[in-house]
Amino acid sequence: MEHIGLTHYLIVSAVLFCCGIFTTATKRNAIGILIGVELMLNSTGINLVAFDRYMGPGRLDGQIVALFMIVLAAAETALAVGICINVYKNLSTVDVDSASQLRG
Amino acid sequence: MNSHTYEILLALGVLSPFISFWLLVFVGPKLGKPLAGWVGVILGMGVPLAMASYVLLGWWFGEDAASRAMLGEQAFRYHWANLGTVPILVGIKLDSLTIAMYFMVTFIAFWIFFFSVGYMSGHSDEVDGKSKYHRFFAYLSLFAFSMLGLVLSSNLLFLFIFWELVGLCSYLLIGFYFHERVPQYAQMKAFITNRVGDFGFIIGLMLVYFQLGTLDLDDAARIFAEQYAAGTGIFASTFTMFGWSLATIMGVGLFCGAMGKSAQFPLHVWLPDAMAGPTPVSALIHAATMVAAGVYLVARVFRLMTPEALMFVAAIGCITLTLMALIAMVQTDIKKCLAYSTLSQLGYMIFGLGCGAWIAALFHLITHAFFKAMMFLGSGQVIEGCHHEQDMRKMGGLIKKMPVTAITFLVGVLAISGFGIPGTNIGLGGFFSKDEILAVAWVRTFDWNDYSRHEAEHGEHHAASVPAIDSDDDASDNLNGNHKQMLLASDPQHGDSHAAPQHGEAHTASESPRGLKPSAHGDNAHGRAGIFSHVPPMPKWMFYLALFTAYITPFYMMRCWWMTFMGKPRDQHVHDHAHESFMMYFPLIILAVGTCFASYFLFRDLISDASTAATIAPMVLATDGHLHTAAIAAAHHWLITGVGGSFVVGFVIAILIYGRGLGIASAIKNTVGIQQIHTILDHKYYIDELYHLVWVKGCLCIAHIARFFDTWVVDMTYNTLAKLTERLAAFMGLIIDTHGVDGIYNGIAETAIGMGEAVRRPQTGRIRNYVLFAAGGATVVIVLMLLYWGVGSPEQVAMLTP
Amino acid sequence: MWLALVVTGGIDPLNRIDIAMNTLTIIVFLPAMGALLCLIAPKPMIRSIAVLTSLVTFLFSLTLFSIYFGSDAGTSADVFGSTYGALHHVIRLPWITTDSINIEFFLGIDGLGFPLIILTTLVSFLSCWASWNMEKWKIGKGIRAYFILFLLLETGMLGVFVSLDFFLFYIFWELMLLPMYFLIGVWGGERREYAAIKFFLFTLAGSVLMLIALVAMFFYSGDAIAQAGGEVASAYQENVTLTHGTFDLIELATNETIQAYFSSPVTRFLSIKFAPLMFAFLFIGFAIKLPIVPFHTWLPDAHVQAPTPISMILAGVLLKMGGYGFLRLCYPIFPTGAEFWAFTLAVIGVVSIIYGALCAMAQSDFKKLVAYSSISHMGFVLLGIAVMTKAGFQGAMFQMIAHGISSPMCFFLVGVIYDRAHHREINRFGGLWMTMPKYGTMATIGFFASLGLPGMCGFIGEIWVLLGTFDAGSKYPWAYTLAIIAAFSVILTAGYILWLIRRVYLGKEKEEYAGFSDVSGREIMILAPMALLALVLGIFPMQTVFDFTNGTLDLVLAHVTNAISMIP
Amino acid sequence: MTMCLAQSNAWAGIDVTRHLFLFSPILALILTMLAIVACPIIVGRSAKTIGAVAVMGIIASFILALRVAGEVSEGGVSGLSTLPAAGLLLVDNLSIAFQIILLAFMGGVTYLWWMGSSDSEENAPEFFILLFGSAVGMALMVSTSNLLMIALAIETASLPSYAMVGFDKRDRRGAEAALKYLIFGAISAAIMLYGISLLYGMSGSLSVSVVAKHCIEALATGHDLVITMVGLMCLLAGIAFKVSAFPFHFWCPDAFEGAKVEVTTWLSVASKSAALILLARLVMVFCASISAPEAIGILSPLAWGIGIMAVMTCTLGNFAAYKQTSVKRLLAYSSIAHAGYMLMAVAVFVHPNSEHSQDGISALLTYIAIYMFMNLGAFGVVSMVVWDTGSDKLSSFTGLLRRAPLLAIPMVVCLMSLVGLPPFAGFIGKWWILVALGQLNNTLGWFLIIAAVFNTLISLYYYMRIVVHMTLRDDGQPALSFPLGGVALVNLCAIVLLAMFGLAQPMKTTSEQFTRNIFDTTTVAKTAVVDAATIQPIESVQR
């Protein structure tokens, strides 16, 4: 039974990140894609905090940045939802594949 | 008179036709008819003729041989341009040949101009009532200018320039009736055929410029002789083509030009067609002067000719004179008949030059110019009289209607047939010139080995040996009148060959302004002695063909005359219309007199005077009467009589056949065997057809291929390139950006999540594909970078650690 | 001068205005001033202003003859100096100067530029005058724009011939593109769009290569100087030292340090030998303009579609820029490249000669025929330059001038009849000489001049090149063969020209053309100078051209051959 | 954060008012934004009013920027402050120069908006808030060398842009464009942040200079190479998205086509160039973090990476533009291509100690300045055509020379300038980039030069298509009606483009002034060593 170390956190966050990417790439629902983005951002958060904890004890930069991340995510989500609503008004769907009028 | 006086006079003679040309071009229409004509006659030819006569008298009677040569050496040169580093000096080649030619041209041309004033007034108005009368004389003046320039040029390049200009004039004049179809093609044919010749000429020029480093006739000859003596330069090169050395190729190349202008065998096709031009033009350009320019050129570059080249020249001449004479036998168009006889006679001249009879050939040139011009004018008179009828079969019996024409024409016929009494020196032009050519040819063919051995022995001072030969000639047979003439003829030569050394020294002493070393006779003689050993005798067939043709010539000429003037009129309408007018037959009379005059006196002496300086070369055969003397000395009597009497045979046969109308002739024509031959001759050996097929059609075919290639290959390539770029653009823009992305990444998505619904709607502009592609791209980039990256080199690490 | 000042950098212009008032500057920018004038002038005056401007430019350019006849001149050594790089009317103003770059507004002329400047101003004047009747054209609108573009074009062309700073040269070179594009594209024939874009794309393709060469030459010369210790005395200017790369064409050609570095085989550009590669880049750029098979296909289209005066300019001047480029850039700066490519270039030249002639023979469009004949004639230019003999260089230069006289004349002759018949089908013409005697006479002169008839301008160039090529046989054995093949073109040329004359001018008068008026006074006045020159150049080549060009040409050649002889 | 600031006594001995002054342009923008927020409550939301306020704000900020520029070029705050935790923001010539350009361009866009939509627009305040917001973001992007700040700035610039693209709520295409832009942006932002987290973890600092140090160490020694590089690439990906460099350009055409012309204009220049300057700054820090000029070669993979990205970008942009029928979309692709050209300038890796160290960056600055005018002019014409005909299709440009010569001629000038043809400024812009690449005098440099010139050739064709439609064709459409102000704007642009060509010299001098001594290389070296010493490899940490 090995002691939980930085590597494990990194692996977790990496997996999370990949899930995020995967979601964004495969989901057709805009909201779903945004959730994927959230996953990626959260994996970032995990990274930052873990690094802060293990690499430079006493420094709080990572955690501060993590806070910023959360705020950013919130702002982004807010805007995204707004745009999604707008899209829904116009296209009466949030299926990103149906938003394919602009092409070429 | 010093040389500059002569030059200035001659130059004036060249300029005045030029002036009259521009005068007629600009104010011609206002002058109208016949004033424009008279301007042409006076300004275009009167002035030159005056100059020519004055110079001729001064030159021939005012100077002795030495001072003539001296004047030639001192002749003025103008620095025209630099060809690379080689300065091109333009000037006047001042020697007896120039003056003889100059006088001949101006004299004949003057009377032809004169003739034209009357003749053209009836022949210039066909075209839509717009008179081209002045245009005709403008062209004639331009021709006079170029022809005289050609005669005077001392520089090959300038000779070439005027050469082309006379070609242009001939082009313009052949096409004078360009509203008709035939002249259009005739003029093109003439110019392009000449261009083919010029192609060779240019190659010759290149070789001269490149190997001899000059384009001046005299310098070139001098350097050529020196190079020959030293075996350097052009003689050093080992390059050969069809077994010809470079020097030979040079000679042949230059001769190609002559083949074009003088219409020698492969390039003869244009001359008969050229008869489509007005008759005076045929007389002046295509009988007397321009076509003779080729011969003149060969005479001028004679000194650059190797024996092989001369052999080629002789062969071409021989072929031409035979084939054309044969064709002439079956011609029914009076002008065509004369044209072919011209070709045949030109063949004689070329042949003469080829076998070294320099004097004889040029002499023949001049005599021929007189009588052939006269005959053409006569034919013009006939055609005019007969209402533009040219077919001899429709004529006959015209002697009653136009006696003067008939008589003068007969004079011409006699002259060309070499009429004369063998054994005396009574005779007309051809009798002397043609026979002399044959005599030399005979020596070259049969007596050559003895002669050249004899030459080699007496290498330097053959002059000394001449009297000996003379004496034993006298001893051998003094019945031989021809021989006496030859002696007479060769007298000036003796003078020369004695005078030569002094005048040579005189010039080595005097510094010539151009630093040209005057050609001393010694090394040439030495060169000659050397070269005779390898100059081969002529093949026999040449001599026999020439001799044979000597019998044909009188036949077809007499046939022509008889069909035209004697017998019963075959076409009453023509006959009734026939008439002659003073304006036209006056020149005939003059020329007839000229023919008799030009037969023996003056011209041959002039030429033989020129010969000494003009033919200093490895190949000095006919330069001195010495050879003729020897020729006659060695000649068997049958040659004298045979050649001398040839015209009798010819005449008799002709009269026998055509004496009673065309019946016998047509009978013969229709006999089996002859008929086929006749057809072949009538179609001129189908050479025209051949050329049309091979050259005209071939060239156009290639041209169209080229055009096709240009439009459908070269151009297409670029258009296709453009298309490809667009396609590529479409590919990058649409496919990669959208379809491709879909294609690739739907596939990935499929394999990733095992659901193929993404593939079902391969729509474009789908954000998920964008994301996938971006992510994929990023991954690829990262991987590549990592692969490429690796660890830095130790020294880099070292640099990094401070 | 406003434009001049902008170009001179606009920095403290006031105290430069006197320097800028240089003959060449005036000549180059007079047309531009005229264009400005046209911009503001009332419509009816525009034509006259434009024609006057071009006339004044021409007359003013004649003052350049003072180089040769002025008091300062005298012997050819004074005019051309003893080494390549003796210039006259030089003007050097710093334009873009940083610590590492010194781009100058550097104009000057020598035997290369001089005759072409005169030619340019003359042809521009004549063709500007030829545009007089443009309202009568199919697209007769937009006079203002037309003449403005025309004059800008002239400025561009003149600039190319006088600018000796490569950067400036390039600018002027590109400057012509746009006006020419619009002149063809807006006022052209049916397929003008295609022709114009084709012209543009081809030329730009050439000039991007030139741009690469421009940058590369600058930095490589910089390397050369750096290797030589960073301080190299200028080859031809007193008390000037080069500390970094230069755009000075003369310097690039004459400075030993730079030359040695350029021509050394170890100097590599992307691991390719420097000199041959750069030579090729520049060559293609110029070959497209010349034009040379296989880069020629823009020319027939451009010529056929362009209005007559533009065809005149195109044939008379633009084509010459290619040849000028060879003589000014390729050969002096990359002699080793020249040696490397000699055979290829000569072959291309001969191919163009024969190929152009054959294509011309097969054309049924009057203008296209003349266009292809241009290709054939410019082939002589390339051949003459490629063999690098004195006669060859002289011939090439003369051929450029001669062609600059004869082919505009031919194009104008085509234009004259096109204005009347509104078609160019050779086979539909006939008997025009009877209908329009004056025109027929002029046409004969023009076409025989381009046929290369001795006594006319076309002949000198051709024969000089041919003899020059043959002369090169001592250096290059292949030269003999090429010379002979090239000489064969005299027959082809005669063939298609005479055939053309027969089909168009000879024959019976056709009733459909019976009503045609003969050439008007204006047309005569335009044709006469060209006809006269065609004759005079042919009769007095030395006094008209060689005296002005040969000095420099010989120096260039000496420089080139000397450099080649250095090659181990 | 405060802690971190306290740690590296960044505030100690620094005059705060002076710092406020140095950042005053950005502050002015923010204040204006607030003012616009307040406006509807106080004076009402009429477009004209708002516009007036906005313009005043822009002018004020512009003047301030000029003042600051005067200070800075005298060496006020000079150099990237590369101390490990030196504050989040910095001011130097480069950032100020960019702010000046940005504000000028902003003025142009506002003017365009004023001409076009000020009458119809009822959401003026929102529009300007977004505009200013993104402007602030861009201004911040170029004035930081701190990873956190970079992330924040990019987001600040991006979020308003998303909204601006989809600003017209009734426009289906706009909504779609916004959605795409948003999703793409959000994802790439997330990727970038992930990369930042990794870099922070590896180097233990957010300061770019320290990160650069660490990356170089990793490169040299191979420690944590993979993870560091992944981090770095992710960071680059985020920036590449803003630059719209291949393969992160997909949002660009769609977003630009869907958005209003003013917005397109704004994004096509401002966001891209801000990101480019940011990237250039990162590159400079990397170069500066190498102690010896000779060792610059160790970064060549990075240089090649950016170079190849640049070539791909402009080639793809040019080719993709060929078949476009919508001029807006065509210009969008052309803007991708130009981003490629500018990336080439970024790919010039030169050590600050070596000669010509500022060629690349000054060329970039010059190019941006010129590009601003070119695009302003081109899009200005497009917008005026759109306003009148309601379509941005190529066909609606047919015969423009007759219908509106005063639009056609400047359009031709702008397009030819975009091609890079003398005598227009576009050529000068390209020229300086070529020179910068030539200064490298290595394979990469020549490779990029060749790619650049051939792309010029390729690009000619599709620009020419517009010219052909405008000048050579005419299908008799009615004459165009357009606001005179707009005509004045585009003609001004055209004239400026001509003049800039003649004034190449002063431009070059100015841009060199603005890019002089933006390094304080000594500090880089010193601090770098310190950091390198303090950093522990991961393995050693975890027990």
C-alpha cells in the first residue's frame, strides 16, 4: 500500500482532463460540451493545488491561481449559458451539429 | 586622276538613283506619266551612266596597269562600325572588274529604263485605275542604287547588305502586278528561295569573320593566303563535314548565296516564276544584272575558294546549265524560254568559275548581259505588240510586222549560240566567252596533269615561260585563229605578270593607311606551286555535259526565234494586232550594237586586267592568259571546230523541225519514249511540286504543330497549374477544413466511442470536428516536438551553467 | 517633385530639393507630375496634357546626350571610364537607413541605361499620342484614369532603367505592374480579364524570385564584408567604406570582396551553390519579362487583348527590361553563374528564336503574329548575351533598341487597320496596299524592318548576334551549331512576314475595305519617326547606337570574362 | 498573492503614483467602461451619447498612452522586470506602443460603428462595454510576463469577444458564430490553463522568466522534459488560438463571417496582434533566459515549431481564401494568412546580447501598425457595401469602380497593400519581416523567406478576384449610396498606406525606438541562476 504522492494527483487530474477533452469532442449538446470544459478546468485546479502542496511548501501562488480559475470558470459558464440561450432562441436547439450554417 | 576622283564619281552614280527613289516615292504621283519615267531615266540611270562612261575612259585609257593597281590599293575606306572588336571598313573596291560591271550595269539599265518609259505606260494601269507608274520607276531606281552599291562594295558585309536590297527590289518588282495571284506567289518564292541561299551566305560570313577575323575582301584574301601558306587558322582546323575541310565549307557557304541569286540548280525554281514581273524587269534584273550578282560574288570571293569548293561550284554550274537547257527546249512561253536559257547561261558562268576560267566566266557574264537584256526587251516588244500574248505557238511570221525586233533578236540568238567563224576572230559574244570557258574546262579535264606538273616546275617565274609557250604555239599551228585571239587576250597578262613584282614592292614600301600589307606575288606563286599538286583534274562528265549543252543552246534559241518571227502566223488576231514602236525598239538597236561591241573589245581586257589582283589565291588558274595559251596550245582541233561550229548544228536541227510550223515538233513530241521525257521536261522535273510538298507544306505543318503545342501544351500547362492551385485551395479550404476533418475525426470518434452516428451526418462547420482537429493537431505538434527535441548537447549545457 | 521627396524619405526635404533637382529625377518623375495634373485637369484637357507631358519628357531626355557631346565628355574613357561603373547624372540620397541597412535613392546612367531611356521616352510619347482617339475605342470611357495610369507606367519604366539601387530597382519594377494590369484589363479586348491576370501572375512570379535574390544578395554581401573584417573600401566611390551589406548594383558587381564571396563555390544558399542559384532566380524573373520560351505564354494574350498603344509600350519597352536586367544584374554580379548556365541559356535563346518564328507562321490573328515575332526577336537578345562575346553583347543591345523601334511600329500598323476594320483576321484582309497606299508603304517599311532586311534596324542586331555567337565557338564548341540553327531563322522570318504581307496588303482590293481612309496625318506623324529610325539605325548603327552603348558593354563583358577566368 | 508580492518586496521603494500613471491608459479604459455602465442611468442610452462617451474615453486614453510613451522611451520603466515574482503587470515601450496602436484602431472601429449602426443600434452601451472590456484584456495581454496574468488577460479579452460576435440577438448566423467561438475558446483556454498549471508545477513559479529558465534546463538536461514540454505546448496552444494559428484557426472564418462587420474588423486586427505581441514577449524572455548567445541553438526546435506553424498558417489561409464568395469570409482567411506572416517575425529567436536583437519584434510592431490600416480600410469598404446592398458576397462588389469609385480605389489600394505590392505600405511591412528573417541567416530564416514570398504570390490571386469584380466587370448594378464619413475613413487609410511607404524610414526609426532596451538581461541571468538552483526535481520531492 503505497503512500499517496504528487504523481497520483497528477494522474487523476490528467485523466480528468482527458475526460474533459473527450466530452467536448463527442458531446453534441452545447451544455454537455461546457460540462466537459468544466472538467478540464477542474483538473487544472487539482494540479495547481497539488503542486503547491508538494513542490513549494509555504508558497500559496498555486492555490491563489486555483481560486482565479474557479472565478474564470464561473464567468465563462455564465456567458456560455447566455449564448446557448441565444442559440436556442434562434435554432430552437443546442445541438452543436445543427449549428453548421457557417462553413467552407 | 587620283583614286578619290573615281570614287567620288562612282559614289555620285550610286547616290543619284537613291535620290530619285525618294523623289519618286514622295512626289511621284504628282509627276504622273510619263514625267516620273523620265525622272527615273535621267536621275536614276542617266547620271550613273555618265559617271560610269567618264570613269571608264579615264580608268582604262588614262592609267596604266601599275597605277590602276595603286589606285585600287589607295581606295578610301570609311569606318562604319565595330563588329565586336573587328572594325568594319566600308569603301569602294576600285579595280577594273568593278568598273566593267559598273559600266555594264549602268549602260544596260539606262536603255531598259528608256524602254520602260514607253512600255510601262501600257502596263502599269491595270490595277483599279490607280497608276503605279511612278512606283515602278521608284523601284527601278532603288534597284539601280542597290545593284551599283553591290558592285562597288569592298566589304563582304556590305556586299551582303546590298545583296539583300537587290533581293528586295526583285521581290517588289516581281510582285509589281500584285493584284494578280501568280506574281504574289512568285515574289514570295523568289525572296524566300534567295533567303535559303543567304542562310548559306551567312554561315560563310560567320566563318570568314571567325576564321579570318575580317570582312574586307582584300584583307580576307590576304589572310586566307597567308594562313594557307603557313597552314594556320582555318587550315589548321581538322573539322570536316561531308569530307569537306572548314575552308571548303566557308567557300561553299559563300557560294550558296550565289546559288540563290544566280538561281543555280537546287535553288533555281524562283527565276522562271519571276517572269511574272514586267518584262523590263525580267530584262534588267532577271537576265542582265541581279542574277549575275551571284557570279560576281563568286568572282569576288574566288580567292577564298579551295579547289574542293571550286569543284563543287563547277559541279553545280554544270548540272544547272544542262538541266535548264533541256527544259528550255520544250518551253512555249517566250519569256520562260528566255528565262531557262538565262539559267543555262548562268550555269555556264558558274561552271567557268568552278573550273577556274575566271576571266572567261566574267567575260561571258558581260556579253550575256548585253544580248540577253536585248532579247528580253525584244520579247517585251513582241508581247506588247501581240497584245500581251506570250505563247510562241500563237505567234509566227512576226518578222514582217516587227522587222527591227526580229533582226535585233536574231543578233541575240546568234550571240548566245556562239556564232562565229572558227579559225577567225569574227564572231559574237558567246563565240568567245563560252568557247573560252570550254577551252579552260578542257585543260582542267584532260591536260591537267601535264599542265600542273609544268606549273610546279616553273613555280615562281611562269611569266618567263610564257613567251616560250607562245613561240612554240606559233611554231605548232598558226592557222588557229582562236589561238591568236587568245594570244591577244593574254598580252596584258604578260604585262601584268612582269609588272607585278615592282608594284608589289612599291606597296610594301608605302605604308597603307589601314596597315594592310599589300599582297606580294611571291608567296602566292609559291602557294600556287604547292597547291597545283593537289588540285585534282575535273571529272570528264562535266566537260562532256557542257559541250553537249553547247549544241543544245543554239537549238532552242533558234527554235524560239523561228517560232516567233518566221513561218506563217498561227494566230491571225495576234498577228493583226502586232506592231512595234520607236520608243521601244530604239533601245534594242542600241543594245544590239552593244552586243557586237561588247563581244571582244575592251571588256575582256578590263577583266583580265582585274584578274591579276582579283584572283591571287591558292587557286590561280585562269588568272593569266598563260593558261589559255597553254590550253589552246594543247587543245585538239576538234575542240575548236567542235565548239565553234556547234551553233550550225543547233540551228540546222531547229530549222528542220520548226521550219514548217509545229507539225513535226508535235509529231516528235507524241512519239513514244520522247513523250515521257517531254512531260518530265515540261514539268521541270517536278522540282516545284517536290519543294512545295517538302518545304512549304512541311514548314507550315511544323508551324501548326508548334502553334498547337503552344496553345494546347505550354499554355495549358500553366492553366492546368492554375486549376490545380485552385483545386488545392478548394482542398485546403473545404476538404481539410471541413470534410477532411470530418472524415478523419469522425473516424477517430467512431473508434473512440464505437458509435457511428457522427459519420452519418458528414456536415461541415461542426464545432466538434474543429475541436477534435485542434486537439489532434496540438497532440501531433507536441509529439513531433518531443521526438525532435531530445536532450541538448553537452556544450550547450556547459554554456548554460555559469 | 512631391513624389520624389516622398521617395527620398521625406526627411528634411527642403534642403534636399536642390539635390533632388537632378536631370534623371526630373525625367523619371515628370510623367508622374503629369499624372497629378491629369488628376485635377478638366476632362477635355486631359489628352493634351498627357501627350504634352510625354513629349516634354522625351525632349528633356534628349538633354542626356550632353554626356557624350558635352564639354565634360570627349573620349570614351571620360564617358565610360576604364572599369564598369562610370556613371553620369548620379543622384544618391539616403532613403531607408538603419544601423544595418542603407537603402538609397540612387539614380544614374551609363551606356546600358541611356539608350533605353531615350527609347522609353520616345515610345511612350508616340504611344501616348496613339491613344489620342481613344473615345473611338470599343471601351472609350475613363480617359482620365487611362492617361493617369499611362503616365504612372512611364514613370515606372523610366525608373527601372535609371535606378542603380537594387531595392529601388525592385520598387520601380513592381510599380509598373498595377498600371499595366489595369491598362490591359480595363481597356483591353474580349478576354482582357484573363490576359491581364495572366500578365500579372507571371510577372509577379518572376519578381518574387527576384525578391528572394534581393534579400539574399544583401545579406550575403554583408557576410562577405564581415568576413573581410567588417570594413571594406568601396570599389568605385572615393572615401566610402562598406560596413554591412549593400543594395548598390555597381558595388555588388565591382567590389572584389563581395564578388569573391559570391562566386566562391563554398558559398551556399540552403546548401546550393550561391552564384548559379541567384543567377537563376534573377534570370527567371527577367526571362518572364523578355519573354523566353517557356515563360512566354502571357505575351500573346497580353498583346492581343491590350489596346494598341499599350501593345506598343509592352513590345517597345517592357520587353526590354528583361534584357536590361540581364546586362545590369545577372551578368555583372554573378559572372560565375553566367558561365554555369551559358549553354542552357543559349539553347533557350535559340529555341525561342525558332519556336517563336514557327508559331508566328501559324497564326491567323494579325496581332498574335507580331507578338510571336517579338518572342523570336527577343530570343536573339538572349542568345547574344548568353554567349558572352563582344559582338554578341553589342548585337543583343542593338537588337533591343531595334526591336523597340520596329515592333511598336508593327503594332501600331495593326492598330491602324484594326481601328478601321474592327477585326484582325489576316485571312480576311487583302489588297490593302491598293486601298491605302501610304499605309501600305509604311507597313512595308515596318515589316521589312522586323524581317531583318539589311539596311534596316532589324538586320544589324541579328547579324551581330549570329556572328557573335559563332565567334564564341572558341570558348564553347556548341556555339557553332547554335549559330547555324539560329541563322536558319532568317528563312522562317522571311517566310511568315512575306506571307503576312501577301495576305494582308497584296492582292485585289476587297470591296469591304474599299471605303477605308488612308492613314491620317496623326498616324503618319506617329509612324514616320519610327520608320525613319528603322532606316537610320540600319544605315548608321555606330553613330546611332553603338557609340553610346559599346563602351559600357565592353566594360561589362571585360568584367564578366575576367571574373570567369578567375574560376579555377 | 499579496503574500507573494510581499515576499519579493516589489512595492518597496516604488512610487505608486508613478505606477498608476504608467498604467493610466488601461485605467482610463476601465473608467470609461464604468462611465458607459453609468450612462443609461444618468443621461440615457441613445447610441450617439454612448458613442460620444466612448470616443472621449478612447481619446483620453490615447493621449495618456502618448504621454506615457514619452516617459517610457526616456527609460521610465524599462525592461521586462524578470524578478521571480515581480508583480503581475509591467509597462515598457512595447506594451505602450501596442496600446497606442490598439487605441487608434479602436477609434477607427468606433468611427466605423458610428457611421454604420449608430442609428439602428439600441444596445449601444452593452456593445461598448464589451468593446472596452476586450480592449482592456488585450492591453493587459501585452503588459505582463506572468502566467496567471496571461491567463486572466486572455480571458478578459476573449469573453467580451464571444458576446460581441453574437451581439445581434436576432441573427441566427451570429448566434452560431458566437457558439463556435465560445466553445473553441473555452476549450483552448482550459487547455492553456492546464499547461500553466503544469509549468507552474515544474518551475515552481508563475514568472515567465523562471519558467523559461526551467524549460531550458529541461531541454539541456532532459529532466522532466516531457511534462514541461506538454505544459509549454498547452500554453502555446492557448495563445495560438488567439492568434488563430494553424491548427487553432477554425473559429476564425466562422466567427468573422457571422459577426457584424465592425466586430470582425476589431477582432481581425486587435485580438490577433495582441496575442502575437504576447507570444513575441514570451519568445524574448526565452531568448533572454539563455546565458550565452551561442547557446540560442538549443531553442531552435521551438523556433522551428513556430516557424512551421507560421508557414502552415499563411499557406492554409491563402489557399482556403481562393474559393470564397463572401468577401468577409475571404478577408477572414486573409487575416489568418497575415497572422502567419506575423508569426514568422515571432519565429526570429535572437539572443538580446547579439546584434539586431530587436529586428524581429520591431518588424512585428511595424507590420501590426500597417496591417491595422490595411484591414480598417478593407473592412471599411466591405461594411459600406454591406450597409447598402445588405450582402457581402463578391457579386455585390461587381462594377464598384463605376458605382462608387471613391470606395473602389481605396479598396484596390488596401488589397494591393495586403498582397504586399510596392508602392504600398504592405510591402514595407513584409520587407522588414524578410530583413529580420534574413538577419538570422540560417536555414529557418531562408526557408521562411521563401515561404513568405511564395505566399505573397499565392495570395495575389484571390485579392485580385475582388479587384477584378470591382474594376473589370460590370453588371449594371445601381450606384452605391454611402456615408461620406466612411468614404473619408477608407480614403484616409489608402493615403496613409501610400504615405507610409514613402515614410518607411521614420516608421522604422519609431518602431525601433519603441522596441529598444526592453530587456534587462543582466537581471535575467542573475535571477535565472538563483531559480535554477532552488528548483528541485519532482522525484526528489516526493517521499
